[in-house]
Amino acid sequence: MSSNTGKTLLDRAPTVSYVGSDTLVELVYDPSARKTALAVSRFGGLWNIEQEVRVETGDVLVPYSSHNSLIASGCVLLPSRPVDYGLKHELILDICAFLHRYVDLSPTFEQIAAHYVLLSWVHDGFGELPYLRFLGDFGTGKTRALMTVGSICYKPFFASGASTVSPIFHTLDAFGGTLVLDEADLPFSDAKAELVKILNNGTLKGMPVLRTIVNRHKEFNPYAFKVFGPKLVATRELFQDRALESRFLTAETGTRALRADIPIHLPSTFKAEALELRNRLLHFRFAEFFNVKTDPAVLMQGVPPRLNQMALSLLSLVDDPITRSDIQAFLIDKNADQQLERRESTEGSLIAATIAGFAEKGSTHASLRDIAERFNAERCLERGGLVSNKWLGHALRNRLGLRTTKSGGIYVVPVSEYPKLVVIAHRYGVRIDGGADTTSDS
């Protein structure tokens, strides 16, 4: 049987999103009529609603069924139709007003969250992006923040730490959009390892996660799951992986008294307000997607490359110079806190002790005995005892990647490793003279 487009029914592809050379297609859902359709923009913001769309590849796109459980249950939120967004600064003001009504954020992080919402709707126009996180104990407003910010992000998919990881992989691959993950403090397990894979790969376009799946013939086949996209996460604690930590823009919840005007329960108007903003944000995507680009002028001076790498897409969407300066100052302060933590870590102490060991021996080598003495003088009480030269050598090789060798009957870090040590010291914010280096990398 053929459709009136000339394509067979087998060629009709259920579609959530499509980006062509000059065409954007987005799935919309009318909750009152319980019907899905495709919103199509071909002329920079002009749009129409269609049930079938033939694109430049020759494919015929059709909407996902309105009976799809993720759509019908509200697990994935969609716009219902594009609505003129007005001017960009007006849209930002309205987003901030919506956030301010329902969640208590600092003024600067309110701006960060509002611009992150905007970023989520055009994120695929950038190559890299950060994640947004709310960090704090239970009862401090993390879930409210996720629900409020997440409800107006691009195709938000709501999950929790209690969810199994498999549907998260499949939903991200099929729907894309924004993962909104509550209680992401998973115990040490395979599930946590799989979640970390999603978070580690999801900031960079073109970095899928390979997983083995079983097809209907019970054959094991590798499949590349697309995980790139914006993510909102709530946790009680930091992640142990420092590289993963550097991917988050974090607001600490519960650090001040809750504003008296924040409602305890979300009102019945909340969903309608969120839908109205999603509709305007869809039009923003249609009008601005092909215009967005990274702006090198917003790069911050004297900060780690990773910080600029993560913040560039967000800052590129901030037009107001005062707001941009406030956000940059917030990010620089947070980075300073992270650098202090790194300098005070076990690795930071190892680096400082090794640098001092080289200073003691001139430029010939740093003996493990001298390094151990310096390290133990600083950390033995904290560690509950002295570390051995064997432990130290293992730590230098496996944690810092420094080679050790035997010279004159003793184990040393040879002078050939000194250039590598200098680079590592910069990464950890440790200067060769023992001071703090604010230009460290992540």
C-alpha cells in the first residue's frame, strides 16, 4: 500500500526532531486534544503544522503516536504549537519571572538557569555544553528546582535515581532533549557506572555510548546510543570523578532561608504557564537555530581551558554585558573553590612534595624517601599513619603518571619527568614555588 506521497508505509519514519540544511521539524503534542503533529519551519521562524513532511533526503516524516507512554504520561514534555516569542530579552525576562515564582535561586544563578533553558532549545547548534546541577540535602528544594527549570527546557525527560539506566539510554537516543535526573546519588554499582558514561559523553557532540543489545533473533550487537544534550541533575553529594565534576554549573540549595513567597505546592496554573513558555521557546528555536554560534569574545582570561570549554556555549547566548560579567564572576569563584580543593587533595600534596624534592636535590632527581617524608609530614595524621615508599611510588605512577626509577641504590623520580610534573602542577593549581596557580587546567 502506498501513501499519497509515493513512499511506502514502511518508509514513513516516526519523528521527534529533524534538522536539515534549512528546515527544522519538531514533534508537538496538544494535551487537550491528545494529538501529536509535526511543527515545520522552512523559512527562519515561519512555521506550519503537518502530519507528513517530506524532507530533502526523500524521507517522509510522521509524528510519534500520541499513545506513546512517554508522551501520554507526561514523562517527556513537548510544546503544543509555536507561539511568537517576541524579543529575546523579553523572553529571558519572562523565563526569569517564571523561575522566580516557584524556586528560590540566587539572582546570578537565576540568570544562569534562564539562559541554560534558552541553550537547551538550540544546544545542537553548539559542539559542547555544560550541565546544570542542584546540590544539597533532602528538603532543600532540589526537586522543585528540577521540576521548574526542567519543565521549560527542550523536550525534558524526567527520571530519577530509582530508574534503571536502560530506558534512559533508549529515551535519550530516540527523543534527544533534556535529561532531568533527580536523586542521581547512585550507590557504587553497574548502574552508577552506566550513568557516569552518559554524563561523561553527553557534553560533546558526536560522542555516543556503545552498549551491547540483544535483537529479536537473540543476537548480541553493539549499538551507539546518542547521549549528547542538556542535562539537569540533583545530587546530595559531589561526584568522585573530578573530570565529571568540571562539567557542571552548580547551585547549592538550602544555604539560606527560603523566600516567604515561594509556594509550598505548585498551583494548578503551573503546567499551563510552562506550556506557554515551551511554545514560545519552540518559536525561538525555529527563528534563531541557524543563527547561533560560539562567540570567542566571551572567553574568560586566566581560567582553565576546561572552564571556558564548558561555559562558552552558555555565555555565547548572554547578550547583556552586566549579566554576562556576573555569570563569569560566579564561574570564576566556583573554579577557585574547586582549585583549592584540588590543591588540598592527596594528589595535590603528592605534587607539592615532589616539587619540593626536586628543589632539595637541585635538578638531578627527587628521591621517593624525601617525597615520602614531606608527604607524611603534611598528611600522616589525616591518613592515620605514615605511607610507605612502595605506596608512594604506586601513587606517583598511577595517579599522576610520573615514572620512577632506581638511581644509586634508591628509587627516584628522574629529572626527565620534571617537565611533565610542571604541567601536572599547573593542572592542580600548584606553583613550582609552592604557591597557588590560578591558570590551572582541569
